[in-house]
Amino acid sequence: MMAFCIAQIPQWLAEPGLQHFLIISAILFSLGLLAVITRRNVIMVLMGIELILNAANINFIAFTRYSTLSLEGHLIALFVIILAAAEAAIALAIVLNIYQRFSTVNVDEISTLRE
Amino acid sequence: MDLYAIFFYFFGLLTVASAFVVVFARNIVHSAFALMFTFFGVAALYVLLYADFIAVTQLLVYVGGILVLIIFGVMLTTKVFSVEVKTGTLNVLPATLFTAIIAGMLIFVFYVTDWNIIPDQEWDTTVYGIGALLVNDFILPMQVAGVLLLVAMIGAVMMAARERSKS
Amino acid sequence: MEFSIFGIGILTWVVFLPVLGMIVVLLLPKGSGLAIRVTTVVATGLQLLLAGLIFAKFDRSWLGINDPESFQFVEMYRWITVEAVPWVGRIEINYFLGIDGLSVLMVILTALICFIGAISSWNIERLEKGYFALYLLLATGMMGVFVALDFFLFFVFWEVMLLPMYFLIGIWGGARREYAAIKFFIYTFVGSVLMLIVMLALYFSVTYVDPATGEKVHTFNLLMMMDPGNYEPGSVLFGVDTTWRYAAWILLFIGFAIKIPLFPFHTWLPDAHVEAPTPISVILAGVLLKMGTYGLLRISYPIFPDATVHYMYPMAILGVISIIYGALCAMAQTDFKKLIAYSSVSHMGIVVLGMAALNTQGMVGAVLQMFNHGTITAMLFLIVGVVYDRTHKRGLNDFGGLANQMPKYTGVVMVAFFAALGLPGLSGFVSELFSFLGAFDTFRTLAIISVSGIVLTAAYMLWTLQRVFLGQLPEQYKNLPDLSTREMITFVPLAVIVIFLGVYPAPAIELMNASLSYLVEVVRAGGEFAIIP
Amino acid sequence: MTSDTLIQFALYILFLPLLGFVALIFFGKRLPRQGDWFGTGILGITLILSFIILFVKLISYPAETFISQFTWIDFGDVPFIGPISIELGIMLDNLSVIMLVVVTLVSFLVHLFSIGYMQGDVRYSRYFAYLGLFSFSMLGIVITHNFLMMYIFWELVGLSSYLLIGHWYEKKSASDAAKKAFIVNRIGDAGMFIGIMILFVTFSTFTFEKIFDSIAIGMIPFGSEAWLTAAGILIFCGAIGKSAQFPLHTWLPDAMEGPTPVSALIHAATMVAAGVYLIARTFAIMTGDALMVITYIGAITAFIAATIAITQFDIKKVLAYSTISQLGYMVMALGTGAYTAGFFHLVTHASFKAGLFLGSGSVIHAMHEALHNKHDHRTDPQDIRNLGGLRNKMPITYLTFLIFTLAISGVPLTSGFLSKDEILAGTLGFASVTGHYLIPFIAFIVAGMTAFYMFRIFILTFHGNHAEPSRLNDIHESPAVMTIPLIVFAAFSIWIFYSFNPFGATSGWFYFAIDRPMSVVPSVVQPVAADIFKEAVHHSHTLAMILSIAIAGLGILFAFVVYHFRKLDADNLAKAAGPFYNLSYNKWRFDEMYDKSVVNGTMGLSNLSAWFDNYIIDGIVNGSATITRWWSKFTGRFDNVVIDGLVNFSAYFTGFSGLILRKFQSGKVQTYIVFVIFSIIVFFFIFRTF
């Protein structure tokens, strides 16, 4: 099966289908994940999260377009966007409070809850 | 290579590149701005996928709302002098390794599985479909989303108010 | 044959009368020494009376041994029934008493010895309430063993007898009493453990169809165990001459041999006797030693006739060794009680020899010897008691010339000593005669060897008589008082029995003739019997 | 006088002494004169009754035997054997009737004598009680009709001899002698018991009658003659023990420790004769070989005892050895087949030997009194070297003693001559038939020696001058109650009571009453046939008489030469005899031999077994106890170290691993996410399907 896929790569590249969108979302997801893990700054972590959510939306929309998932994919994407907004708002409010209190936004320095 | 492919590769590349910048930028302000481009790229992809209403919402909410919030966040928390803008990283090596493996896995899976592709169909605007679904099948999530947003707002306001009383 | 007083069978009365006495003794206030002693004597006296009644009403012609109809004074009540025990079904243990020719003599002996023991323990001072209570419990235990026909009940009484004995030796004994008591207890306990194993094996092999419900029920009933028909085909002890049956017989034999005591297992006896107080060693020698041989006759012989015939010769050899070895050891002792203990080993060897001969004269001789040895050795220990109470010394060389100082006492001693060495005209001779006649009939050379035993017995008995009673009287014993009336009461009945049974033993022999002949037939039928030169 | 009155009289004779014994034991002290006349009276009655039985039996019922028996124990129908029942009872035939008279006569006279002899003894009444017991058991032996009762009374006789020998038990030597007597007898009885067992096992009865009849019809023990011979010899063992024959004779000389009348009664006339009586009673079942063994044992005993008697100095020891020798004579006679002669010698010997003992008793009694007056307790009244010259001081004792000595040495006109002559004729006849000439040779030599040693003590005690002349005037004749028995015995030692012709006993009433019983033994092992034997005896009768008179005369002459006329000095004669003298003087060292071998052997064995018992068997028991204790200690320690160790280790391990794992819980969310991703990757690879 592997041999079959490699032979058709040039022709595959020509017309972007479902798989291409999935690959882009995969890349976006990994980068978001990378950001969440490696960055010490809380806001960077938030950005990472936003990237991950977008990757997810791309998948939903791609499936609605290419596969059997009807318009519901769009609706889910919509709700994801709504929630992302709410989440970003609250997150930032928290971050500001932390910043106010601890004057730092680095994740590993905020460790008062940990003994 | 029809037009569709060209647009796809262009916007795809845009999104991925800006995502790279977001992640690997030393300066947090640069990554914030790079984020904007990422959102635009994504919205473009939605258009390519005939999801017009979602593309617009994307633009409105993400670029208009969330991005602005993040930038506020950045600006408020990075005193140009005390907190150096450069953000540090921790245990980078294992994280990048694992993320690369995850990406490889996902790409491999997406590439290998033969999806259930349905033949093309005529796409026209999806707004009416979305609207009908919203008020018929998804009426409960709609309301809950509404309540949620309200709660989020009150929460944000509460935290902000407490800030002033303390300082 | 039924006989009950106030609705309760006479055997239950005989067994549990001492327990009533014990309860009364326990209720009495601490200080009332006399009342305690009187209750004990009355209880054992009544028991003796009942034993006399049994002797009178006993029907000599009934056979007993293994056919349930011909046991006398039978009492059978359901005692323990446990329903539906997993993979075993119903467990049924019944309170089954009965006597036949074999056990009637033992019942009379136990009653007599307990009565005499009660009188002779008159001057026990320490913790008298505890002493007499335990004494009566011991009496019940012993009597129970001789009348129980259910293996479980037999085993319970066997253990009930063991405990008070341990305390009686352990608390009221002599210098090394703890060692002796523990040794006695553990030794006998090992024996009873072996017996328990065989009991369980038998229990699981024997079943009988319950007439009411028609289901197969396991049972402890000895008489059921004797009938080969009741054995489950696949069970452990099924069949004839199987190695399991031999193993079971050997285990039982070891268990009982410890009690007899037989040659290799006898070392507990001298210690137990030396340390036990006089009345207790009277009981120990008078009755306890008979349980071993009685057990063999009641359980091993009828249930495993094939194994009995198979191991007849080794058993006889052990008997002969006991006779010779016991006599030789007795000759080398310097302690009066130890000497008599070893003489008991020798006399019980004669019982085993008689039993192993598997013919009527041998069997009658053996059971009569059990009875005679009981009475004679009881007298011997009472004699030691008399001397020990006066001088607190037991060494044979500490005394001399007591004959002219205590004439009545010497008269009694003469009767006891000459009965012990088997002088004709006294009971010891009659039973030895028949045991040797029986033994001679089956194993000639063994009987000839064991006859040398009577010469050895004569030697050490007369030597003891000479060292203690003849010769010069040491001055410190110038004022030793002769026998008191109480002591005379303990001696006279025994002396009368010893002389009467010596002259005319028919009443005792008639009692057991039928049963023992029948036992011989049962055992001989079990295996192929061979006359060994 | 019908037969059942005879039986009744016999029962009275048997049980009267027992009554006497019981009465004297319990009420001895309270009876007048402590019951001595009471005991003697009882024996007097039994004597009269037995005389009556003797005359009635011999005159009106010479050939019958009266038996009355009762069932002692009935075993019913014994499996595999058939009905067994044991009967006890009495039997009166000529043999037992004569023995009755002998026993009661001697017993009565000894009772009479003891009244004088035992005056003032500390246990006077008990002495007479024991005499009564002895008489009862001896009479029991005489009139029993079965082996079992014979064995019972056999042991009772042993018991009463034990009690009487040990009468003065303050002396250790007396109690030792009594113990020795009883044990040696017991050894003999054990042999007899085995013999009886052999017979009982085959015939399942003890009665003589039944056993003799069943052997006659061919039933023999275990189907072989060898066992019948064995049974015969084993029963003879009982006789060896009781009549002090060769291997078991050492107890009789020691038994002289008892009072002299006891020696007279028991160790001269009755008890020791019981062995001979037993052989006579069971003569019918004795096979040829058994009789041969009996003959030789008798001969050896006679010879040994005679040689020892020559050199002894204690008067009672000499008489004791002479008794053993005479018993050997009787046994030899029975063995050779001279049945009536043997039994006749028993009867005559009873009277003169009892007389001899009583004579020596009265001498000792007199000497004792003399020494007592002199308060000299050192010199031994029994040693003949301290005696001498009592002839005119004690005339009656002297005369009766002379008659007894003549009788025992077989001088004509005495009863001893009649019986000894018959025996010598018998031995000659036996030799001529069977060729064993050693037997008559020994018989004649012993006859000579007997004459020599008897006259030796006679001369040394009565003739010559007294060792201590000052003592002579204190010695005087014993009182009447002691001399009357002597006179009666002297009378019975004359020939007239037994047969009118002083030289031929066979014509007397005795030979008419007693004759040799038919042997029931199967023909192949028959002893010498009766008629051939009688024929041979008749031939050698005259030769035997001449020879016996000659040898007796020689013996007497030699004794006079050495001791009366002092021609040859006794001491240098002893030196000349050298080793033989020492051998004889030390009683052939039997006692030492037995002590070393049997007695020390048993004692050694008993100590060994006691040691074995204490250390080996008890060792094993205690050893097992220590091993169990050690094992429990080991398990205790094992339990602490190993199992506890494991428990502690596991606790420690948990703590340790907890410490390590705590590090992972660092509180950094991002590290958790890294773990999550890591595990996703791992799961992906685990469940991959490509």
C-alpha cells in the first residue's frame, strides 16, 4: 500500500482534496501544541490554544465539504468559535489578575498552590 | 494546476508560515501579529471549502475579537523594561520531538486512509442551512451558548472590578 | 435388656454419678473438708453399688462384640446431628452406651478402684476441693470409656479422662511433677491423635441407609464399623487385607500401645507413677492401663480382624519383650514406686501375650489378668502409700525389718506381693496360667520364653520384700504405727477379692466366656490364622 | 467304711491343717500356750484319720482308686477346640494313702518336737501356723488327682518353706536362704509349668486319668514322641527343683538356716520327697529316654552330695547333703524302673532322716542351753568339732541316733537295709538289661560313702571326749516332748514294720500294696519292659545283698579307724586327698559358679536394661522433646528474620518508590501534557493496524 501512495505523489499534489486540508490542520495542530508545551509565557500558551482550535475547525469544515458530514460541521465550527471567544476573555482576565498579583506571567513561576 | 489549487497552496502556505512565526518568534509581540495572519489564512481556507458564513464569523470573532484581546494582554503584561519581551521555553527538545511525531502520525493517517469522498455537489450559500439548523436542531446549544457568553462577560467584569478596588 | 432408675438407664447413671458428685463438691464452701470427702466417697460408693447391680443382672449367655441385639443395658439417643454438610451429607453422632462380656468386668473394676481411691485420698490436704472435683471427673471419664459404643463418644471420654489426670499429677504430685505430667499428657495425646486419624478414616468409609429418609448417612457407630457390609466400595478402608487397613490397624495399635504401656512406649509410666500422689497412681495403675488393652479388644480386633490376624505374631513378640524387659528393669530399681511401675509393664505384657494368642483361654486369661492386675497393683501402690505417708521416703534401701514393727501391714503386704508374683491360690496365678496356656497353644517358643518371666518376677518381688520387710529395723522407725482402720478398709476388700478369685475364679470367668469365645470366632474368621511354632 | 466316707476323711485330713493355719494366724496370740497344742492336736487327728484310711484301703479295697472331683472352671464350647472344662479333685490310691500316713506322721511328731525346741520363740504361734500351712499344702500334693492342683500345691509348699526357712528373718542369712530357696524352686516350677502346658494343649485337661488314657489310645503331644519325652523331662524339672536334684540342689544346704524341726519336716521327709512322689505319680507317661535322664540325674546327684557330705563340719549341713544323696538314690531307683524300691526307700528314709534331724536338733538344743548358761555366744552349737562325748549325758538321743545311723547306712535288721538293698538289686538288674554298668557302680560307692560319713558324725558327736569338758555338766537330756518323737522314729526304722523277713522286702505288705504302673507310652519308646526287669532283679538279688553288706561294713570300719581309734589322723588324710578334699569341702564350688553366672548375669542384665531404659528410650523421648524445642526456636527466628523482613522490605520499597514518583508530580501543567502526548504516541504504536 505504501508503494502505491508514493508513486502518485505528483498527480496527488495537483488537485487539493480533503487530505490536503487535513494535513494543513495537522500542521497547525502540532504547532499550536508545541506552543502550549514549550512557551513559558501564559499568553503564548493561549495563542497556542487558539491555533489548536482553528485546526479543529478546518477539519470540520473540510469534512462537510468533501465527506458525508452535512452542514452540522459548520455549526460545530461556529460554536467552537463562540466558546473560543469566551474562553479567551476569561483567560486574559485571569492573566491580568495574575500579572497584577505576581508581576510575572511565566507559567512555572506561578507556583503558590504547589507546596 | 487549476486556479483552485493555486489559491489553496497560497493560503495554506500563508497559514502554516505565520503559525511557524507565532510559535518560534522570540518576541511575543511579533508572534501576536503573526497570529493575525494565521487567522486570515484560515478564513481563506474556509472560503475555499465553500463555508462562507463560517469564514466571515472567523474573521469577525477571531481577528476582530480574540486577537485584539491577546494583543491587549500582551501589551498590558509586557512592561517594555521589566519583563523582557523574549519569552523563554522549557524542555523544548522532548516537546518538539513528540510534536513532530504527532504531526507525522496525523499526516500519515490522513494520507493513508481512503476517506469516504462523496461526489462534488453544487454549493450555494450556507447561511440559510446554518440558520435553519440553529433554530431547529441546535436551539438548545444556541441558548446555552448565549448564557455562557453572558456568564463569561460577568466573570471578566468581576475580575476587572476587583483589580481596581485592590490597587 | 433394659434397666433404668427414675427413667434414666443404669449405664448413664454409672457414668454420670461422679459428675453429680463433682457438682455437689464444687458447690460446697471451701473450708468444709469433711463434707467434700464424704460426698466423694458416697458418689463412688453408689457407683460401686450400681456396678454390683449390673453384675447381678448381667446375662452371661449374651454374646455382644459385634451384633447390636445382644448388647445389654443399651442406651441409644441422637446426640449431635448436623444437616447437609457440604460433600459429606448428614453427620450423625449418637450417645450409644452398652456393655457385653468384655466390658462388664472393667466396669466393676473401675467402680471398685474409684471407691478405694476415694477412701485412700482421705488425707490429701492441699486444694482438696479441686482435687476431689477433678478426681470425680476422672472417674466419669474412665467409666465412660468402658461403656461407650460410639467411636466419637469413646474418644470424648478418652480425652475427658486425660485432662484431670494431667492436673492431678501436675499439682498434687511429687518433686518432678510438671515433667511427669507433661510427658504423660503429650505421650497419651499423640496416641489419641493417631486414634483420631483412624476414627475419621472409618467415619468416611462407613455409611448406613437411614430407614426414615432412605439416604446414606455416615456414622461413628462402632457396631456398624464392625460389619464389612457397611463400607462404601470406593472408600479408604474398604476391602480386606489392603495396605490402608493395615496402616489403620498399626496407627490404632500404637495409640493403644502407648496406653498399655507396651515395650517401646512405656517410659512415661515410671515417671507418672513416681510423681503421682498415692491414690492417683492407684487409679492410674488400676484402671487407666486397662484402657489400652480394652481399646484393642473393643475396636482393633472386631473392626480389623484381617490386620489383627496378620499382626498377631509381632504383637505377641512385643508382649514377651515387655514381660522380660519390664521384669529386668524392675529388678534394677531403687525407688519402690518405680519398681511397681515396671512390674505393671511386665504384667500388662502378659495381657498382650494372652490377647495375641487369639484363642479363648488366652483371651479369658488376658481380660482376667487386666482385672487381677488392677486389684493387685492397686494394693501394691496403697502399700507404698502407707509407707510413704509415714516416712516420706520411697527408697528401697531406706527401710528394713518392718515386719515385726507393723505385723498387720506385713500380712497385707504378703498377700499383695505373692499375688503379684503369681503364687497359685491367689488371683494373679489364675490369669497368668490361662494367658500362658493360650499363648502356648499358638506360639510355643514365645510362651516358653515368657514363662521365664515368672521366675524374674519372683526374684525381684522377693528381693524387695527382703530389703523392705525382713532384716534389722532401723531405729528411726521404732515407733511407726501399724495400719489405721481407714487404711484397713482400703486393703481388706482388695485382699478378699484377690484370695477369692485365686481359689474360685468361676464367677469372673463365666461373665466373659461367651463374649470372648465369640470375639475369637469373629477375629479368626477375618483372616487366615496360622499356628506359629 | 464305704468309699465316700474315705473321701470325706481325706477331705478332713486336707482341710484341718488349713483351718489350723487360719486360726493360728489370726488368733494365735490369744490361744492358750499360743496355740502350740492346738496345732499339734489338729495334726494328731489327721494322723489318726490317715491311719484309718490306710488300713481300710489296704485291707478292703486294695486295688481301687477313689476319685471325687468338681468343675472348677467351665470354658463352654471353645471355638476350634471343643468343650473345655477344668476339674479339680482328690484321688486315693495305694500310693497316695501311704504318703498320707508318712506326711501326717512326720508332721505330727515334728509339731510335738517343736513344742520343746521352739520354747520362748518371739513368733511362736506364727511358727505353728506356718507348719499348719505346710502340712495342708503337702497333703494337697499327695492326694491331688490332676496336674493343675499338683502345681498349685507345689508352689504353696515352696511358699511355706520360704516362710519357715525365713522364720528368724532378723538374720540376713536366713532371709537370703529363704529367698534363694523360693527362687530356685521357682526355676524348677517354671520347667514343670511348661511340661503341664504341653500336656494341657494336647489333651485340654489336667486330670491324670484322662491324660493317661488318651496317651494309651495313641494321642501324643504335637504328634511326636520327642515332645512326650520333653514333657516328661520338663515335669521332672519340677522334681529337680523341689527335691534338690543335681543342677538345683544348692538351696537345700542354705535352708538349714531355718529351725531344726523345720529341716526335719521339710528338708528331710516330706517336701523334698514330693519330687520323687511326682515322678512316681506320672511314671506311666515317662518314655524310655526320659527315664534314662532321670536315672543319670539321680546318680550324679547322689555321688556329688555324698562326696561333699564327707568333709563338712556342721552337723545339719552333713545331714542336708546326705538327704540330697538319698533323694538322688530314690530318683535313680525310679529311673531304672525299680519303682516300688524307690518309693519304699522314700518311706523308710522319711522316718530315719527325720529322726536324724530331730536327734541333731536335741543335741543342738542341749548345747545351746549349755552355751547360754556360760554366756558364750561365740562357739557354734552345730559344729561337730565342739561336740563329742555326749554318750552318757544324752542316752536316749544317743541310742535313737545310733539306730538311725545304722538304718541309713543299710545295716541288716533295719528298714534302710531293706529299701537300699532293693534299690541296689534294681540297679544291678537295670545294668544287666540295658548295659549301663556305671549306675550300679556309683550306687555301691555312694552306699559306702554314706556309711562312712554317717558314722563319722556319730562318733564325733557322741564318742570321744568333749571339746570343752567344763561344759559337759550343763548338758542334759532333752525333755520328754522332744525324746518321744525320737523313739517313735527309731521304732519305725526297724525292719519289722515293713516285712517279716529282714532280708527280703519283696515279701512284705508294702510290695503287695505298691507295684509298678503299666506304661502308656507308645511301644517305640517303651522303658525296660516290666517283667524282663523283674526277672533280672530277681537274679541279682542275692549278689546285691552280699555286696551291700560288705561295702557298708567297710565304710563303718573305715570311719571307726579314722575317728574312734584315731589310727589314721583325719587332717593328714585330708592333706593327702589334696585337691579332692578342697573340691569336696567347698561343695564343688556350685554356689560360687551359680552366683557368678546366673545371679550376676541377671543382675547385670537388669542394670543394663534399666540403663537402656533410662538413657535410650527416655533419651529418645527427651531427645524428641529437645528437637521439637530446637525446631520451634528455629522457626521462631526464621519467622522474625525472613517473613518479617519481607514485610518490612515491602513497606520500605513503597516509601522509596513514592519518593521517586513524587518528583514527577512537579505541578507544571506543561510537563503533564508532554506525558499525555508521549502516551498517545505509545498507544498509537501499540494499536497500529498497518
